[in-house]
Amino acid sequence: MEISEKKIEELELSRMRMTITVPAQEVRSEYDTMMNEYAKQARIDGFRKGHVPVPVLERKFGASLKTDAMARVIEKALETALKDVSRPPLAYEMPTLEDDPSFELDSDFIFSVTYDTFPVFELPSLDGIEIEVPNVTITQEDLDRELENIRQRNAIVAEKDGPSEIGDIVTASFVEIAEDGSEIPGTSRQDFSFELGKNLNIYKFDDEISGLKAGDEKIITKTFPDDFEFPEYAGKTATIKVLISKVKHQDLPDLDDELAQDVSEKYKTLDDLKEAVRAQLMEDLEAKLRKTKENAIMDELLKRTNISIPRSMITAELAMRWESLKQQTGVDSDEHLEMLLAMSGKTREMIFQEWEPLAEKALATNILLDKLIEAGSYSSSDEEVDAEIAKEAIHSTMSPAEIKAEYEKHGTIKYIKEDIAMRKFFDNILSSATIKESAPMSYLDFMKGND
């Protein structure tokens, strides 16, 4: 379809308004074509199929025919108008018709649509970047904590008949009780296992149930402090019925050469294990510090440019995060997830409000990073990809060839190439950036912190 004019205006948030003019002869031509099609298909009493006169159709269906014709004209005119635009609509949503345009068969038809486009922005300068990272060191306490975790993972666990003690693993079912003694719906938890003393249950009632044995039941009334970890219970009092079904005792192994050999045949002595643990802690620290530096660089670069994220892109990102949360919580529907959130006093709308600034920043970061990598022509060679896979194989039971075959099978080699290109970009920035150390931070606090 031919159009006589189109006008494009840029709105806020990378949204465009396109105003299109379709000449009268094109409008009439499209209408006549449509009516001929309808006439060949229509079934009306008194007429053979394919022989219904157009005037009869117009008398019978009236204004609805003009509505159908307008929809066809808009679709075809829009297809023509969008063919050569430099900023086409995003795939997240269809262009939206504005207002209620006037449509007459023998007049020019003028209509406007709005649509989101990919953000356009100026790339920021990469010079004079200063970032700050925490001063983190690995201490003996960090090493001891990890060795204790290894002891825990290698403990021999056996059921016991006697009273539970701090350090035992109990399996309990519990539910909140109302004043009339009835169970409060939605508060029941069945066969939940945890180690006494670590307060890994929502009510933190480890001390109150210590001493119970398998088969014991106890009703606990507990008042929670105003600064309680879970806001829905802060400053409130709850009555909980607890039933213990199992009690297991942990026999922790000694920290010696035998434990080291049990952990892996690679270790002959406890010193070998300690050396490996320290090396792993250092590797994890270096990886987290690297990620922290990369995040700080992107934060600085975002300040140097203006990326206007369209609404539809944020909406799609929020929807993806919602689906991810469903998978993490193991629920199968939106309704079930909303019920879980309601137990914490939250709604889907509240969660989306919390997520929105994070989603917008994540999108802006990824868009900017992609453009900077493209502008710098960072890439990866086949040899670099093979070297990356070889590193992965060190921590795997699969050979480099087997790992590469899996990547090729699933078409995910491109992600390795993207990671290599991204690492080269940050290597280049870090080579000239000024890096300052902020206040000291413990290894544990640093590693637990969010990126």
C-alpha cells in the first residue's frame, strides 16, 4: 500500500509516535478489494454463494464494514511505513493506535501509532575512571570456618532415641495456633529438617524444642523482638505447635590426615587439605573482587551517559524475574506464588515496585556493555574458546572435548565467546583505571554481599 506522508516524533522513554497519511484512492481501493472478497464468501438467504451484491452487504453490515476496512488499511500502511525506519518497534509489544481516527472512504486517512524502540545514546568516555573496592583479606578464622564446614559435610549421622541436643538434626512439623486452638491456614510446615542451634527455622525456636525426642509434641508461645529478621512477625506474639518426628546425632570426624584423605584422594595430609582450602578461598575472593570492580566500572559509565529504557522492555524484564521466582520457589502458578507472598505481607505489585529500579539498571548495564564491546571490536578466537573450556574441564569429570561437544550440541558456544569478549573489555578498562581500597571488610561479609 502506498502512503503519501509519514511523520515521526520521539517521545520520552525511547517511545516514538508515527503519524501516517493514506491517500483517499488507496483507502477506496482497499475497501473495494475487501468488499469483493466478502461478496465471494458471504452466505445470505436469497443469493447464491459468491453472488451477493456489494450494496446488499453494505445495507446488512453497515458500519462494521468500515471498521474492518480501517483495520486493514492501518495494518498495510503501517507495514509500508516501517520498512525503512532507522528505529523499528521492539518486539515486546505491538504499535498502539492513538485516539479514534476518523475514517471516510473517499478522504485521506490520517492516523497515529506509538511504539517503543531500542534506546539510542552517546557512548561515554572511558578515560579517567576511578573505582573503589573493599580491602578484604583471608584470615585464619576464615580457614577454620571452612574446615569446620568440611567436618560437618563428612559427619556420620545416625538416629537417636534420647532427647535432642544442640548440634543434633531434628525433623519437625509445625503450625501456628489461633486463640481458639484451631490451626491457622497457610502456616503449616511438614517434615522440616534443620540443625538445632543454628536457628534455620522461621520462628527461631531451637532453644524451646531442645530436649524433645522423636514423637514429642510441644506448644510454644513466643514474642518476637521489634527488629526480628522476618518483618511479618516483628513485635508480634505467635503460638506454634511443634511435633518432632526424628532426631539424628552427628558424629564429627577429627580434623586430621584421615579426614583429608576421605575428602579426596588428591590429599595425603591435613596440610594438603588446608592448602587446597586456602587456594579455593583465594580463588573465590579474586572472582568476587573482579565482579565488584566490573560492577563499579559500569556504575561509573552509566553516570556518564543517559540510556532511556522503554517501558515495554522493563515490563518484559519484570515478567521474566517473576517466572524465575516461580521456579526458585517451586510453585506451578501465579496464584500459588501470590499466596506465598501474601504470607509475608506482600503482593505481586509490591514485589514489582521493589524490582523495577533493579530491572531498569540491569537492562541499562547490559545495553551499554554490549554497545561498548561492539564499539571496541572485542572478540574471541577458537583457540581462546578451547582454552576456556580446558579451564572448565579441570573442575569437571568430563574431558574438554566432551564439554565442547555439549556446548555445540546446545548451541551455547556463543556464550563463551561473549564472556571472553567481555573479559577483554574489562581488562582494558582496568589497565588504566584508578583503583582505591575502601575500609577493611571481613571475607565472610564481603562474600555474602550482593553484587
